[in-house]
Amino acid sequence: MNWITNYVRPRINSIFSRREVPENLWTKCSECGTMLFHREIRENLNVCTSCGHHMPISPRDRFHTLFDGGIFREVAVPEPLADPLHFRDQKKYPDRMRAAQKTTGEKEAMLVAEGEIGRTPIVAAGQDFSFMGGSMGMYVGNAIIAAAERAVARGCPLILFSAAGGARMQEGILSLMQMPRTTVAVQMLKEANLPYIVVLTHPTTGGVTASYAMLGDVQIAEPNALICFAGPRVIEQTIREKLPEGFQRAEYLLEHGMLDRVTRRKDLRDELITICRMLMGQPPAVHGDLPAPADAVPEPKPEPAKPPKAADEHAAKE
């Protein structure tokens, strides 16, 4: 009875019981509504395989596909004061920070790393929109300055991926002070004659657009990215007019001369390699290496013919 109770019955229940399905197996495209399997969307760099819509991607995931072999080293960023203004709305600012850190697994809204792309050394900085809307606070300002200083020290380009809703309101005027601070950091790169390339992703708005995000030597955007200072709804409610179709989107800005390129995410790495090597005066990248030639194995030399022993022995006997 104990054997049936302890083994057989639980075994039967486990076979016929309903299995729970993880919630993160499928992702719905916000543009066309297609349900996408998580492996499919990850292999396609968070781009919808049905309509080509570019969904958000975290800086860490982006860097894994950007750097050679997915290998990079994080650059240390000085820590600012945790809550300088003791700001509180519905929640305390430190509580919001802890919630964002738990959700994203990141320390803050920007990640700075160094490594190589196409054997070209670079420093990269990426904003994470899922971390409090990628808002620009003191940490983001420190991160951009640290990235610029590291690029100058290594003598390599700085590539910045922007994705932000603007300045962080919880830090008030201290967040707005990051606009001139980051502008000075960009000027450091220009004085060192080093390329500063900006990749604008959806969305890039507010004070970020009014500072470091529009100061690049080359301005690249992902398709259909919203790039603006004030959003289209704010403008429409202010001027009480309907805006043109696609206003403030990447293709519209490219057509009106505010961008240099609009590049799909899967083509972005090759384009960045080409631009970096061209601006640094380096030859085109090598896309593949031929295997080293195998060492030629010397052919064995034939041994000299030996005289027949039988004839010599017969002659000696006679």
C-alpha cells in the first residue's frame, strides 16, 4: 500500500497533470501583432520576421552581437549620489531604482564597454530604455564622460546607442546639467581627432536629443525610430494642427538632412566597421581568414640498392 501511495499514484498524477508553460516563450510584435517565438526573435536581433519592426533590445544583448565573438569588457563608471534631492512622487526615488534594477538586471540606464569590431578597437555606450525610460541622470552623464575618456586614452572611436525619454525628473536640475557635461565630453573626442558615431534607436527624445545624441560625426538611425525633442502629440496639441505622415521618424529626418544613414539592425555591425576603419584611416576590414598552409611533408628518399648477398657467398665458396 505504501508503494502504491508513495510511488505509483504520484507518478500517474505527474503524467496526467497539466504542465505549466513559461510566459516568456512568445513575443507579440507591437506593429503587426504577429506572435513570435523567443528563439526566432532573439536570432533576428529583436526584429520582427514578419514586418521588419525593430523592437527594443538591451545594451548587453546588443553588445553581444556587436563585438567580435561577443567578447567585451565593461568600463567602470563613477557612482553619483544615490538620491541627492530626496525626490518622492508616488514612490521614493530609491524604490524606483531598485525596481528598475530588479526588472532589467542592470545597475543603471547606460552600459559602457570596450572591445573590437572587425578587429577595430572601439568604446561603446548603450542606453537601456527599459530602465526608467533610459532617462538621463547623473550616472548617464558620468558614463558618457568615462566612455569619452577611455576612447581618448585608447585612441579609438566612440560609438553611442541612444534610447531615452529625456532627462530624469527625479534628479531635477542635476539631470539637466548632464547636457553641457556630455557636450564637453564629445568635444574631448573632437580635439583628439577621434570619431564619435551615434546610432539613434527608438525612441530618442527630450534633452538627450538636444545634447550628445545629435553631436555625432556620423548620425545613423534604425528604421522608423522616433527622434525628436518634443513628441508629436505635444506639438499637435500646441499648434492645433495635424502633423505630416511619418513626422519625426528616422526616414523623414533622413529626407530632410538631419541624419546620414538609416540602417537595419542586422546590417549595422558591418556598416559601423566600415565607417570606423574609414574615419581612422585604416584599410578595409578582413571578413575572413584563409587557413594557414599546411607544412609540406618531405617525400622519403629511396634507399640505395644493396648488392645481392647470395651471389657473393657462392663466389666465396668456389
